[in-house]
Amino acid sequence: MRFIILLITAVLLSSCLKEELPVPKREAGDIKVGEVSMGGNYEYQIYFDFSTNQMTGKNSKNIWDIGFETGENGSHVIINTARNMMVYTTDKMNLSHVMSKDGYIVNPKFDNATGDLDSTGIGNWEDGFVRILDMGYSSTGNPLGFYKLKIIEVTPTTYTFEFGSLEASSSSTRTILKKDEYNFTYFSMMSDAEQDVSPKTKDWDIVFTQYVHQFYEPVVTPYLLTGCLTNRIETKVSVVTEVDFEAIDLNYVAGLELSENTNTIGFSWKILVGNDYEINMNISYVIQDHEGIYYKMRFIDFYSATGEKGNPIWEFVEL
């Protein structure tokens, strides 16, 4: 019988350590199949939870622009790289002094696909400078223009920020609450509204989405790709290529080094051959969720039964 022993962190209480509690043995599960449809133009961002074997969220990538890190000490701001958004930092501290992208549209910045919040397109907004945001493209390929943004203040519970379309002489100032059961609080500047995007932090493990990946050969090039990202909160992944999917068990997992990078699964499980995608069946993944439970996973298709792309199908087993 294979099982997982989860270590319960000792908590200091009244100058005494609580005893570790035994965790019931878990039997390895049966093989299960997951399937989602992102749409032929990859419009949808789809969230999946292994423990419940369910899609737990689905949203159009068109509906949001920026996300505010939650938590008492959260202060990072992300952009929607699923739309190929980019950021340019100006040398101005007043939105009314930024009316054109001329002179600023060099060296675009975007969020690191690893999920490193110290490497985002907006970056160190505490410098007070206005950012110009290239809003990217809609799911139908239409350019969405440019906005300008200045983060004014962050508190343990809120963000205050000012924004407007690039050429507008007027702007709007908003204060938004941190939704601490979620990774981020999401907002659309184009619709001037908070948006529901991801499920609660503990209700998902992976998300299928487009995102910007930076290639370094032959030259440094940001490129919009379609793939699978993991929950940045207590979710870890290892890529397995040395053994077959069937041979992966807890004994094998014990020797793996798992990564917290959100793009460890990424896009390389599919290969573009001519105009069609083929699955790389030599790649498997071991995933540890926020509960400490291990799963093995591999992709088996990228097309629906009717031949539409953007339809990832995978099989997974709880170890």
C-alpha cells in the first residue's frame, strides 16, 4: 500500500509544542481524465482542482486588466499577460503629464511567467512614476489601445490607484479592497469595475491560459503562448522524462525536486508540427497541491472530439 505522510507543522502555544498528529494512510487512486475547452481562439482561462476532479472557474481573458496581490503585506500588481499586455515606465508622476506613448515605447516589460512577483511589468510602483499599459489584444485579435496607471497607496486591506485612457485629460481614482481568500483582486480599467476571475485560493491547482513567455534564442523575444500554469500558493511541480507515466509512484516521487515556478508545466507538452499540435507523450508531471497530496499527470490530447484546438485533455492519478 502506498501512502502519503503529511507533516503537521508544530505550533508554539503557551510555551509548549503541540504533538504531531498522525495522518491516515491514503491509497493510490484510480486513473482519471480531465478535459476543458479554452475555445478555438483561446479566449477562456479555466481553473481545475485535482482533489475534487472539477473545473472550478472559467472566465474570458477579455474581462480584466490588472490584479492586486492580497494579504496584509501584499503590494504587487500584475497585468493580464493572457492578452499580451506590456508595460512602459514613464519619467512623469502626474497622469495629466502623460498624453502620448511617444518616447516611452521602448523596452517593454511584462510579468515573469515563473510567477515571481518581484519581476512584474509594473514593478516597483512605489517610485511614483506613471506607467503606460499596452492593453494587448482581445480574443478576436483586436488591439485594445493604451491606458495610463499610477498606484498611489497600499494598506493592509486596500489599494488606491489612478488611471485613464492614454490620451484623456481626465482620470479616475479608485480604492479597491483586498479579497484575502483569493490570490488577487482583479480590476478592469476599460470597464472601470472589479472583476471575478479566479476561484478562491484553495479551490484550484492549475489554470489553462495564454501567457507571455520570453525566448532567448536567437534573440530575446516575448511570445504569447498557450499552456498550463499552477497556483502560486503552496503548489509545486516536477517534470518527469526519465521514467514512464505508469512507473511513477511515491517511492519515485521521494527523490524528486519540485519547483514553485508557476510555469513548470507550461507549454512544452504540445509540439507544433506543421499546422497541427501533437502531444509529447514523453513528458509527465508530479504535482503537490496545497494539502500536500501528490498527483501524477500527463497530457493526451489538445483537440476536442470534433477537432477543435484549445481543448486540453489529460489523465491523472492521486499517488
